[in-house]
Amino acid sequence: MLLLAMDTATPAVTVALHDGTSVVAESTGVDARRHGELLLPAVDRVLKEAGTALDAVTGIVVGVGPGPYTGLRVGLVTATTFASALGGVPVHGLCTLDGLAYASGIEGPFAVATDARRKEVYWARYDDARTRVTDASVDRPADIAERLAGLPVVGAGALLYPDAFPDARGPEHQSAAALAALAAERIAAGGDGFLDPLPMYLRRPDAQVPKNYKVVTPQ
């Protein structure tokens, strides 16, 4: 097994290679506006560090969000393109929040919250680092503060709103290494728990066609 994992659903552009036992190489940079520029060089660095080539990869792992429209698409399109170029190797989609939960290592109930912009967070609740018990949602922090009262809340979204999430904890950013390790565990256990490599947006994109838009090209 050699899994290439990537996630661009958050400001972190993160890539890792996992051999089924451990992470052999990883690269993470944080830049909310340069996902398209940073992802392929990160993949190249990881493969070089591991001393291997793309054609040795047996599976792709990708974070499907939730996340902003443009950044999220970069990782998903790259993952599916690599899979096709490699002759149809499987693409294992995972909720981005699950990667942060796994990296936290928390044993009891907690939540994960990432920055959704517009003064909102993407969030979900967990029984432990491997078990999500709610669907991912997007809400204003004040609207969910009571529901998450007394729980640790992991991620950049929690750290941004300490009044709503007083027990905010790291990791702040997504790690493809954690995503790859979680995927390797699930594959070893039978391959359940994966999502289709489709974007989890939870809301409409910021860019939309203006109302009363008039077509000016010839019909």
C-alpha cells in the first residue's frame, strides 16, 4: 500500500505519503489564496523526499470538505486526475473535519470547528478521535455555543472565537498525514467509511451570476 493524501479544504495546503504502516513524507503550507499554486509542488516534494514516483502510488486520499468553493475544488480535481492517470486507482474521500479529529487524539467527546468565513464555522461533534456522531454543518459560533458547552473544540474555527468556544484546542490546521493514517486504518479494517470524491460545500459559492443579468452575445 502506498497512499497519496491531500487536502485543500482549509487554508492549509497539505500532502502526505503513507505506506500502510506510517507516514513516510509530508508537506504542509498555510496560504488561503494559493491552493492551485502550492499543491503540485507539495506533491513533488513529498514524492522526492520519499524517494518514489507517482506511478508507485496505489491509492489517493482526499479531504472532501466542508470548505470554501475554490480551494476545495483544487484538491479534489487533482486527486481524481492523478487517479485517472494512474489507471483508475481508488480515490478515498474523507471529511476534512475527520482529519483534524484524528490528529487531536482526544479520547472523550469533543467537537471540531474550522473557519467558514462570513463569521461562521464548519463543525461536527465526535465521540472520540475516530468517531464522528453528527453530520458536518455550518453555523455562527454563538448559535452553537450552548450545544457544545463543556466540550473541547479543535481547530482554527474554535481558536478564532474563544468567547463561544472557551476550551479551544489544536491542532489548528489540517494535516494530510493524519488524513492518510486514518484512511490506512479504515482500509485495513475493510475499507468502509469513505466518501465519494465530491465537494462538501454546505452552502452556495460566494461568486454568483448577478440578478437581472442580460445576455449581450448574439443568440
